[in-house]
Amino acid sequence: MKLKTKLSRSYLGKPISFRTYPKNYFLLTSRPQHYNREFDNPATGRKIPVFLLQKMKDYQIVEFLTRNGNQSKNYILQEISQNDRLKRLFKLH
């Protein structure tokens, strides 16, 4: 199966792309063994940052959100605390 590297998709038949929502942030996820830097652009030298995620303890999640997502920290923590599936996923008590 060949992965398409086109940065646009459609929603309800209308084309959308990252440029459609310039104020949004996007998180692309993939298993490391299947990501071959398809979204990089050698012509411009643009490389998408790649992060390997690690398990975090509850206090580390709060610290991370405080440092990196302070504007949305309370919203994210509230959503986790109100959703049992998210609680199990993040193991936040």
C-alpha cells in the first residue's frame, strides 16, 4: 500500500488543507516504522519535527501542559477528568 503525501483532504466533498485553517495546530501521528518523512519538502528545506512519545506520570502531564500549552491546559485537563476513556488512556486520577 502506497501512502499519499498530498497535504490536502476533503470533508463532505469540499477540499481542505492546512492552509484552510491557518490558526490551527495539527498533530500528525504515525507508527515510527511507517513514517518515512513524507511531509518534508526537500525543495524548501522544510522538515516536519518528529517526536517519539514516552509515558508520563500525572504530574508530568500537568507540567508539560503548563510549559507548552498553557492556553489550553485547563480545557485539556477538564476533558480528561470528565471522560473515563481519556482517564484510562492518560491514567490521570
